[in-house]
Amino acid sequence: MMQYRCCLLGTLLGCLSTAGCAQLMPQRLTLPAEHTLVRDQLVVHSDFELASHHRLLEEMTARRSDIVLRLGLPLSDEPIHVYLFENADRFGTFVRLHHPELPLRRAFFLETDTRLQVYAQWGDRVAEDLRHEVTHGYLHSVVPSLPLWLDEGLAEYFEVPRGHRGLNRTQLENVLARAERGVWLPDLARLDALPPTRDLSRDDYAESWAWVHFLFESPLVSRELLRGYLGDLRQHGSTEPLSARVARALPGCNQAVVGHVWQLAAAVQ
């Protein structure tokens, strides 16, 4: 994750000491807590009222089943706390004060030793953001030490609406544009070697999605390969890199994923 220090932190702290801000800032600098809804693993906190069966929450609940069925994972009962901020200003103020090291985004996932949390601002793209970040929560509740690229690749796959078979058009356009210029050289071993503290580039995100889509949707590789890898990782905490398994099952896999992208692009035109 990119490391940024927010220049507004000192301003906000100074503002707290003034009479004019003393009454306003505490409300803005705390987590949403007025309303709480529980949906299986999800504990959704907000300062604005959501319908008890809001379609977005229903989709997030259904996405849990999608993930565990596709990946062959067990259901977890570990809560994932989702904090919904009513607007971008409230969200940005909170993040700048409490997490100044984080980049300014619309949503993010945080994991500690005892808690899984998603913070998100309510807005036009909240569904996409929640599908992505809640996927991280579902994955981290059952599988330790996911490789960074696989964690993000799966989140990019599952952030699109249900029924779209993981077709993330933004990431497809990225890899397709580079493939057309002849500058995309996919390398799963390179992704596997990335340290967990590395900040993924936009190209890394796109390639991670392409590999996940290939592993899920290409007839050239069995879905059991990914399931077996995640099962071993869950049972033992570590295992050989997924790239080694893919290379054994499909020599020339780096070229095969490029072909998969071309076929996918032709199918959606």
C-alpha cells in the first residue's frame, strides 16, 4: 500500500483546540456508529439509516457464498466490520487524522491481529468499492498469508457485479493496450516474488486480475489447481509458490495468459 503522510493532520489537530471546532470535530473524527446491521459475517456501521434488506447488503452477503464456492473454502464466522461514511468529506477527514499513512481512496481494508475492517465512503461507486474490499475481508478470514498479487487479483475479479464472470473491463483494457503495443510480458513468478509490503502499480493490479481470470475461466487449467493451493496455504500457513504449480501444470503459461486476454477481448466486443 502506498505510504503518504497527510499534510492536513497538523491543521486538523490544531483546529480541535479552537472554540469553533470543538463542538464539530468529534462527530467528524469518529467511526460511524449510529446504525448497525448484521448480515452473516458483515457488521455494517453507519451514521445514516440503511434499509434492513438493502440490495447492496444483500449482494455483499451473496458474494460470500460465491467466493467460498468458487475457491473451495469453508465459511468463517469471524466478523468483518464495515464502516460506511455518509460522504467523501467525512471519510477523508477521518482517514487523514487516523490513517495519514494511507493514500486518499474511496475505500480500504484493514486487518489487525484481532479485527477485520472495511472503511468506505457512500457514493456512486460504493458498490464496486465494497465488493472489492469486502472480498479481502472474506479471504483474510479463512486464508492466512495470501500473496499480495493473488489477494488483489481475486478482489479485482470479484469487484464486478455478480453474473459477469469476473470481467473487469478496466483491467482488461489495461493489459490489452499493453499487449497491442507488444510491451506486456506477463510473469507469474515475478508477481509471486513481490514482497507483501510492496505497493502494486496499476499494471500490477491489471496483470494480477488477468492471471486470476485465466485460472478461473480458461479451459487450459483446472480450477482445482487454485483450490488446492489455497487449501494447502490455509492448512500449513505457507506452501510453494502458485507460479511453480501453474508452470508444472501448463508449460508456457505466461504466453497462454496473453492468448486468454486476446480471446476475452474478442468475445466482449
